[in-house]
Amino acid sequence: MTEKLERIVVLHRIIWLTFGAFLQGLAMAAFLFPHAIPSGGVAGIAILNNYFFDLPLGLTLWTINFGLLLLAVKKLGKKAALWTIYCVAVTSITVDWITTHVPYPLNGTLIDVIYGSIIFGTGVGILFRFGASSGGMDILALIFAKWSGKKPGTILFMINSFVLVITSLTIGFEIILFALLCQWISTRIIDYVRTASFQRKTKRSM
């Protein structure tokens, strides 16, 4: 591979990872967080810290991810860890920026959960497809998927569901149904975007 081609490949990857990380942050800040609905385990902890200590959501997301990023370096390799650090930074910046502009819910809870889940799943699926993660429990999901051979979306659903139950018991039990719905929708989209083939099929002439 020539140096010019390598640069094009890297630029292509950066664009898609930036887009995926932005979609994740958009879904969290604009559709899920205004209803106190966590998109995952680390997001649940971020909501708890914001609820009890008024800590910025983006700051908490970055801080908690630090330890998991160290784990990613050891288990997934330095390259994947560096891409993950970049994606976490983009997501955290996006969350902090959008949170200041969208302080209140845009729609009803169910509508926002559906929109947020679709956008969130698409974003994380893009990150998985290009060999990175969005940090947090996604790192654990990728590690367990690599070890077990199972789909990372399925593993992510199991891990996050456990954390979400604990979070919902603190913030409010009614959000657990919306949180689990978010997980169910987003993890299926994650697995689809990660593995789907988008090549155009051409018909053979008779």
C-alpha cells in the first residue's frame, strides 16, 4: 500500500469514526439524557453523578472511560485503544455542547427513546465496523466478543441491562422499561450496521 493510499484510508476512517462518535453523543444528549434515560452502563453512572453531585455528563463519561481505555490497550491493542480515545473525546465534547443547547426534552419519552436508540445504535455500529468503540461497556463487550466469538451487541445488552436496573432503582423505576427498550433497539442496530454489506448488487444479463 502506497503512502498516499494509506493517508486516504486513514482519512476515510477518521471521517466515519468522527461521524459515528458524533451520532452517539447526539443521541445521548438530545434524546436520552433529557429524560434521564441512560444509553448504557457508563451513561447510567454519568446520570447518577449529575443527579447527586451536578457533575457535567461529558466529564464523567471521560473520567470513567479512562480505566477501561487502559484495559483496551492491553486486550484490544494500542491502535484500537487510540481510536477509542479519539471517539470518546468526540462523544464527550458533543454531549457537553448539545446539553447546553437542549436542556429540555424534544418530544415525549417514547418518541425520543425510539429516535435516540436508532441514532445511538447507528453511531456505535459505525465505530464497531471501523475497529473502534465508544468506550465504556463497549470495550468490555468487544473484549468478551473477541474471547467468546459472540456478537458484541448481544453481550453489550446483557452488561448494560444489569447496570441499568441498578441505575433505574435509584433515579426512578419507571425509566427501566425505556432504558431496556433503548438497549434492545440500539444493540440490534449495532449488530446490523457492524456486519451489513452495503455493496450494490448488479443483475447479470441473461
